[in-house]
Amino acid sequence: PLNIVDTVSAIALTVHVALGSPSHKIAGKVLMSLVSLRVIRLVTLHPRFAPLILAKHYPDTIKVLGVCALFLFAPAIISITFFKGMLYYCDTSNLQLENIQGEPNACYCMDLGGEWRNSDIGFDTVSYTHLTLPTICSV
């Protein structure tokens, strides 16, 4: 059961090449790139040895991380479009205010003596978004 992906990949590649498809080189590369997913399987089976496994399979680890980054790029752009600058808040912890009347904005917050801050996670740049999306997905 642990080598199902490898078996399916090998059978599919063999059938594809046997049928004489002109794109067998591309199909072979795609199917062989699935071998990179072995790293994830090994880490989940042996979590104590995760650093050793990742170091040993360094090129495969980079491939998996690259694919994950590519899959997160489109949601990152969409998130920046919708949420850029929306996660700022008025920090009035140093003041004795119970609640702020009205919708807080930077000018109103500073007039009260508060600080206009951005949250630790945010969607202001692509790099922040690439850090925020996996954080949100893992909750």
C-alpha cells in the first residue's frame, strides 16, 4: 500500500509509451515528478526523523516546496487584491478606553492617542501573503 503512487506511475508511463504517444517524454517527466511526493510520505511515517529525511532528499523537497508555492501564488494575488490594508487596527492598550465610537481609521486612532498597527499576519505583499495563507490553512 505504501508504493501505490509509484506503481500507478510506472504502469501509466509504460502504457503511455507502449501506445506510441509522441509526448511520452513530457508524460514521463510529469509522472516521475510524482516521486517527489515520497518525501511527504516518509516524513508522515517517521516524524522523528523529519530533518534527516528532508536533508537526504533535498532536491525532492525543493520540488515539492516549489509546487506548493506555485499553487499558492494565484490565491496570494487574489488575497492581495481583496485584503490589502484591511487588517490594520487601532491599538489602545496603553489608553484607558473601553470602546472606540465609530469606524476606526488612522487619523481617528491617532487623535485618541492610540497606535495604528498592522497585524502579524497580513496580505499587504506577496511575501507576507505566502506566509499568511499556509498559516490560515493549518488552523
